[in-house]
Amino acid sequence: MTPGAAAGRVIALSGGVGGAKLALGLAQELDAEQLLIVANTGDDFEHLGLTICPDLDSVMYALAGINDETRGWGLAGESWQALGALAQLGGETWFQLGDKDLATHILRSDLLRQGIPLADVTASLCKALNINAGLVPMTDASVRTMVATATGELAFQHYFVRDQCAPAVSGFRFDGIGAALPNPDLLAWLEADDLAAVVICPSNPFVSVDPILSLPGVRAAITDCSAPVIAVSPIVGGKAIKGPAAKMLTELGFEVTAGAVADWYGDLLDGYVLDHHDADLAASLRSDRRQLLVTDTVMTDRISKRALARAVLDFARHIA
């Protein structure tokens, strides 16, 4: 076991960039067999004949150490010749696909067309990238996040990338969620006697975490599991570290605070992690049900990612 690692298994629920940072920290702190990272696939979509899995790939690239940390998404050292050629031919270029990144999408799409489940495809890609930590999609089924706006319903990537989050949102729908079976490893781990923690990474609660929690039986299984459930706030000092979470909170009628995110998760949580910038909220958010940890949650490098992971794992031990 890695020094300082929790004795037991840990499940991490993750979206893209922010979740990938903590997932990497947890992978540094825990042995491979102790960690299961469950990635949101609600923002997956089909583009140019390819199946794109943005959150899954963000986590995968981070675990492999090949992600572009400056840009926050995609691969380091990327080039864009294929995208340039596509533009010259009049193709859609609003979703940027780098030359190296295309290899992932081409191979994944080909394997899926052969009938190989997404979880098995993901395992194959992770093996090729020498990733030891367990990374699985939330489901093998097709679930697509749809965003309700004043101008009509939009597929998530059309809202997020093509329209740059400009339309005001009024709600979300997860198309296909009712028939989607959760990843079996997730359900099995939630029932394990040696489960030490369920960690909700600092990802968007509406479009990164809720699709996972909305899978049939998942929220109930998390509620009933024996381990503490801990969320890390994606809001620091009234701002989202990355992405449209703050804008969504405002448009949905919430205050843009770490407290609003805690309230959204409600009784699901046994613990909640705040940044020092939000220490003044701790007293109001602490309850008989929910304990609070105030620490540094902004992750800027591998050291800070691992430090936050260690703090979360220590917090889980304290709650347990």
C-alpha cells in the first residue's frame, strides 16, 4: 500500500477537468486495486461519425500524464492539421479534435461498432496508456445530457462548446437514463465490506455528477453504502474553478456559493470539503449528518492534487 493510503477501497465520481485533477491525486495516494474512478458519460456525443467521450478522456489522459494542463483539456503537444484540412473542405470545426486525440476517438468508435462495450474499450485504452488505476464509464449505455434553454433544448456539447454556454439554462434532462444499467463494478464496490469512501470530485453537480447519481439504483446504493460519502466543492470564493457551474447556479436560482452545492447534494453527504476562501460558511453547513473540512482545494500541480487527495482520505478516516 502507498504510504498514507486508506485501508480499503475508494470510489471517485468524476466529471472532466476538475474531477480529473483529484482523480490523479487519489491515484497517486492509493494502490491501483484500491481505487475505482467512475467517469460521467452524459456529455458523450457523436461527431463526424466518431463517438467522443470528453470527461472519460480527460480523466484517462490525466492518469496517463499526457494531458494538456495549460489548456485544461486534450493532449499535450497536440497539433491540428486534420482540423485545418477539415475546415478547408467545409466540415464542422466547432469541436476541436487534435491530431493525436483523433486516434483515441477513431479506435474507440471502431471497437464500439464491433459490439465491444464501452467499459471494455476503456480498459483496453487504459492498458495501452499504462494506466493502473481502475477507470470505468458510468454505464455502457447511451446517455446524453440535454440542456433546456430559453431558445429550446440543446445537446450538451452544442450548448457547452458550440454556443460557448451563452444560452441561459433552465434545467437538464438525461436522455436514455431510465434504461441505462450502471457499471457493474460501481454497484459491486458500493456493496463491498472494505469500502472506505465515496468521493464526489469537484465537478459540475448538474451535468457531471447528477448523470451518475441518476442512473437507476445508484443514488440509493450510495446512500445505503457503509462508507462515508464526501464531496469536494467545485465553487471557491463564489467562482467556479473551471466551466459553467457558477453561471448555471445563477440561472437556476441558486446563490453562487459552495453552500449551494452542498445543499444540492443534500442528505447524500456525510462530509463536505471547502476551500479556505469559504471558511466562513463552515459553521452554517455543518450538521449532525454532515461534517466539514476546510483546506486548500485549488489544484495547480501534482503536489497540490496529491495533497488534496490525502486530505480527503484522512477526512474519510476521521468520519468513519
